[in-house]
Amino acid sequence: MSGSDLNLRSGIRRLSTGLRVAALGVAVAALTACAAQQQPNADDATLERVAYRHNGPPALTLYTMINNRTGKGAHSSLMVNASERVIFDPAGSFYADVVPERDDVLFGITPGVEKAYRGSHARSTHHVVVQRLEVTPEQAQRAYQLVRANGRVPGAFCANATASILKQIPGFESLNVTFYPGNLSEQFGALPGVTTERYRENDSADLQEGLAKNNAALNAGG
């Protein structure tokens, strides 16, 4: 084999490797909104103190944060109304002084906290797709058990973790596991009985400003 052939093959291999790395970088960049902000795990006494059971029917609510400019999904999370109401917020950024967390599960999800959760993510740059599905008590409790047992989720794995949990619930086996929040939202929305709404706010694009504002409102009893 001539030297020119060897150089050509070497160049092709470098190009192929570069393209694969670039593609991976694009995929990760698209999901950087799922960037874990680690909160300390709350103790059992705290979780028992704030436990909240919503009086509505058992339900699963999928939240998908959508970039208004690109239309792409930026984050996935799942609210579970079972023996208590919690939000599985994998690698999520939400925090509030009155909302304890353990292993990416937020507890004490009263109506005010749920509103603060949506409101913190909805801003001039993003809106929130809220997809709710009433389920059986058994399905809801299975989802509750799964999110509590899952553990912390690495950054960029929010949709993957949420889809993996949903797929383990009887009746949701048809869902495909994906890394893309938008894809998971489309799949979930195609299930019979799902209701969908889009929640929008037009305040600061800075997520941290929204979190701080809603934290202050909750501290004030809002």
C-alpha cells in the first residue's frame, strides 16, 4: 500500500471520529437544561412532616420544558399522585425552602408548590407542556415506588430516566426509552386519555430569578 493510500485512510478515520464526537456534542448540548443541581437529601422526619395527598384521582403528569426559539424539549419531569403527591425531577434545578428533596424526588407538592414548579420553568425563553393522565391506584403507587427507588440521575438523563420509569408501569410498556424530552412528550401524548395544556409566562429568561421569586412566594405562604 502506498504512503498516499495510508494517509488517505488515516484522514478518513480521523474525519469519521470527529463527526461522531461532534454528533455526541450536539446531543449533549441539546440536553444541558437537565443539569443536576444537587440538593441535600432530606431525612425521614422531614418527609413525613410535609407529605401531601391530593384529593383528586390517581394520576401521572408529565412536564416537558420547551425552548420557545427552537421548539425542542429541554427537560422532563413526572408528578405522581398516589399515596402522596411527589414530583420526580431528574437532574432538575427546582428548589424551594419548603420543598424537601431526596434523590431527585420533590415532596410536599401542594397546589401552591405545583404552581411554583411550573412558574419557575415557564419564562420568556421556555414554556411548559403539562400532560396529565388518570391511572389506577395500582399504577400510581407503582410509579411512586419506582421514582422513590430510582436514585439521583446524572445531568442530561432526565428524559431517559423518566421514560425508563414509565415503561416499568403496567400499561405503559409500549413507550420507548429516549434521551429527548420532546420525543417522550409525543409518545406520552399519544396514550389514550391524556389531556395536554401549555403553560406560559413572559418574565425573565433567567431560571434562577424565577426560582428565587417563587421560593420567596412560597416562604410568604403563597
